[in-house]
Amino acid sequence: MDILVKEDYERLSLAAARLIAQQLRRKPESVLGLATGTTPLGLYRELVRMHREEGLSFARATTFNLDEYYGLAPSDPRSYRRFMEEHLFAHVDVDPARVHLPDGLAPDGEAECARYEQAIAQAGGIDLQVLGIGRNGHIGFNEPGTSLGTTTQVVDLTDETVSVNSRLVQAEIPRRAISMGIKSIMRSHAILLLACGPEKAEIVAKALEGRVTPDLPASILQLHPNLTVLLDREAAAFLSPGEAAAEVREVL
Ligand code: GLP
């Protein structure tokens, strides 16, 4: 695990974008795993800038988003498809045929999950997966208690997640979602976990330094062989100064 602590959100976003740009330049046909939420907004803003000003191309890349609300049309303003269009896809040269999100309107949820897993496998697996972390430690929409062996599945959201995420879009969100499972995420060749702000400090410390347990889904990331964690100073505040500090590289 490589933990990088940045001075602030702006620098964290730049560093995350540079890592993705590096991946795309090294392998233009990369398969990227993408996340939603407020945390990656700065990352997407910087990727759009790099595309416009520095010629960063997504033309040969394939993308898979972690999750989508179950029951929402792609055009729904609350959908993750809309979020991704607004903040990234509409502003870069990604091929729409190679953009993937679970279908929130799939009549058969189970079949949609199987189809999504198969599409990831057919693309050769995910090269680099971007992750945020929920306040309760969820990754994707894998809520506390999710078995570590799960692949893409229909999930029930906790009351806390429904209320936090409804506040974000200022409208009630569905209580179910389709999410890549913990195992789907852990199969990615590399993972980039982003967290910012004081409200993530406690869960970040528990996830990175505590016991690996299904009660805190992000803790399983400790076992990933190629995990980079990018934090701002506030989110890193509760990491213990002892053992973990040895791993913390200050890159200002
Ligand atoms: C949602 C997403 C997660 C994301 C989390 C954190 O629930 N499904 O993938 O990591 O929110 O969101 P934020 O970055 O807004 O704190």
C-alpha cells in the first residue's frame, strides 16, 4: 500500500489525474474503473482540462463505473450515468460504445449483474479502479456486512447512505442499486482510493489500519497488492503516527 498525503483537495485532484493520465499514456487502451460522488469531481475536472489543453486522449480506453441506482433511467438527473456524462464523458473523446455502467432499468437485475461481470471480463479486467469511500466505509455500494466474495449484485442501501446521497442530489434516491461486488473490485490490477475532508478521517484510519472485516468493506483493500491511497491532510488526520507514518510519503 502506498499512502500519499496532499496538502489540500486541489493538489489531491491533480495527483489523481496525473496517475490516470500516466496509465492512459502508458496503455491507451486501458480499462478504467470509475467512481461517482463528490470526491472525484476535482479529478474529472482536471482530466477534462488535460484533454483540452494537453491532448490527453480517452479514444481507445474502456470504462466501467462501479455502480448505478436501480430503477433510474440513464437520463434521470439523479443517475450516475448522468453524473458521469456531465462531469467527464461529454467533455472528452471517450468512445460511447466503450463506456459501461450497470443498466438501472434492467428488468432482470440478476441477469444484468451477470452481463456486467461478463463485460468486464471480456474487456480483459480493470487496469486501474478509482474508488471513493462512503462515511460508513462502503466502496461502490457495498455496504457494511457485504460478503468479501461478492461480484456485481443488486444491493439494498442503508438508511444513512440513502439520506447522505439524497441530500447530495437534493432529491430522494432509490433504496436499491446495482454495484460491482468486493471481489469484482479486488480483481482490478491496480486501485486508487481517494478520500478528502475531515468527515472521512475516522473511517480512513479504521479502513487502512484496523482489522480487515466485512463490517468495514474498504478494509479489504489492505489486502490488495497494488493499492495507492491519495488523501488530503484532513482525511489523513487520524492515521496513527506510529507504524502507518512510515508508509506515509509526503508529496507536497
Ligand atoms: C456513493 C458512491 C461511492 C462513493 C461514495 C462517497 O455512495 N456509490 O462510490 O465512494 O458515495 O461519496 P463522496 O465522495 O461524495 O463522499
